[in-house]
Amino acid sequence: MVKAEDKKNISFSITGEDKIPAIEMVGAIQHIQNIIYHIGDYLHGTPNRPQGDFPQVVKDQCTLFITNLEMGSVIADMQIGDAQTGLPGMDGTYGERAISLTNEFIGALSDPDVSIDDLHNKIGNPHRVNKILKELHSMWPGTQSKSELTFKIGGNPEKRLNPDQRDVIQSFLHTPLHEYEKEIFGRVIEIRVDEKRKIQIDTPEGPIECHYSSDIEDAVREVIGELVTIRGMMIPSKGKFILSIDDEVSIDNVSQYHLKTMKKDGIDTNLIREVLIDIDFENDYFIASNDDLGLLSAKPKMKQVIEEIQEELAVLWQEYVAVEEDELTASGKSLRKKLILNTGM
């Protein structure tokens, strides 16, 4: 079992040469840092972008600091400067989860039978996976390399980067990004009726572009300004994915959002049971609520209102579930039971 204090730690060693080039050491540190940032960015729910810096919240929670450095053969110990505390019984802090997924990625790529689908099952965004693979390929020793690179991540057993696997990583990088099915919830906020035929949906993930076929144009016009669920195929296009639909049965008018996570200090924690959130749009504001749990938020953007509901739920969990039950009043005990019943946790 991994000790709590080890979950923030990463160590690596470069051996095999009498003198290790400084650029090789710096490169390994930079690549592993970028991997942690990419995974942290994904966990934070930030939409994929072709370029640009990482958000400050990701840097605050996922930046590595060197705690020990031994020269000769290089041995470096690092730790994320993540001051968060995890919710009791959850998967750890935001930064710890990024480190854990990094370990899983390297472990998967060390398996000769690894497939690209194995990686997509860990990170559900092909563009993110591609960026992580680029960083790993850049630091992964090849069969002609004179040095060996070994990592110990989050208190897990050491993993030597097998040079034979570098070609596997390279083959994944040359694999075209595939389309995949996706269901989104949000409000249709824009429409363009020309040869491109597209709408934009304000969703809990942020704005998503959606293209539709000409034969469902009337059905699309009917939902402008409405809250909907849309099912379609996410198709890669110019560094991003666009939702494509060609059947009017792909569109449903809905007024409830199925909340699957709660958020504390930027951490998305999966709920065992989804919580239904009522959504309305009035006077340019989204209003989200769950009367049973006393959740309520009003914000101009869908992402903002859902994030506030996630944070409210986490606060309630911390105050009424992550404490001893005998410390609560009768009404507090009642709310505690509702929280456990609604989230299944």
C-alpha cells in the first residue's frame, strides 16, 4: 500500500554513462513536468487547445520541486507543491491524481501488448493522449541509447523505461486520431444556417461546436435557446473535436443535468451515484438547483453554474459526512443521510 506522504513524490535516475549530459537531466525533468501538467489540465476539465500555456490553477497544483539531487549518475527526487488535502475516502488531491495517472501511463507503455485503446481508457481525450505520448517519446531511451532511465512514481515500484517500447510509442504517435461517440448536455446558443450548418452548445465542459446535416435543419431550429441532450460523433478537425449529428432523434429537450462529480480545490471526484440537478435559463442566467440537498447556483455560463454546484456539494460532504455523526444535530444527521443516499458514497 502506498503511504500518503509518497503520493506526491517522483524520483528518477539516469545511469549507464560516466558523465551524464546536463541537457539530458534537464530534459527528463521538463518532459515529466509537462506530462503532469497535461494530465492535471485534463483532470481539471480544461478544453483541449492547440497551443498556449497551462492555466495557473494547474501550475499551482501540479508543479514539481526538486527535493534532492545526486550527481555522477543522476538521481533526482521531486515533489509536487500541491498544498491541497483530499476528501476522506477519495482518490487523493488533484496533483496526486495526476501523478497516479502518470504512473499508470508509463506502466501501460512498458507492456509489450499495450494498445492505443488502453491509453484512451485512462485519458478519455485523444488529443491529450497524443500530447502526453510526445513528451514520453522525447525522453524515452531508444535501443541505441547509452543511458538508462528509471522512474519511481507516487510510492509505486520502480519502472525502467524499456528501450524496445520507444518504437511502440512512435507508432501510436502516427496513429490517426479517431472519431468517437459522445453525449453532451447544454443550451443551444448559436446557429449558422449556410453550407457549414453548425450550432454551438454551452455545456458544463464549455462551448462545444456541433455540425448537423441539412435534413435535420428544422429540428435544429426548434431547439435554439433550449436545454438539450445531443448524441453524436466527435470528429477531429484542425486540432480540436467537433460534434456531428445527422438524425433528429439525436436531440432531446431536457431540464435536468446528471451530476457525476463534485469539486473541491479543483479536484473532480467521481460520485458513485449521479445527482440530478434541475436547470433553468432565465434573464441570461443559468439557475441550477437540487431542493432535496439545498443546492442552488445562478451564473451566466453553464460551466460556471455546474462548477459552483460541484463545490457546494463538496462543502456539504465535508461538513456533514466527513465528520462523526454524533457531532451533528438532528437536521444535520438528516442531511447527512440524504447526501449519502443521493451520491451513493
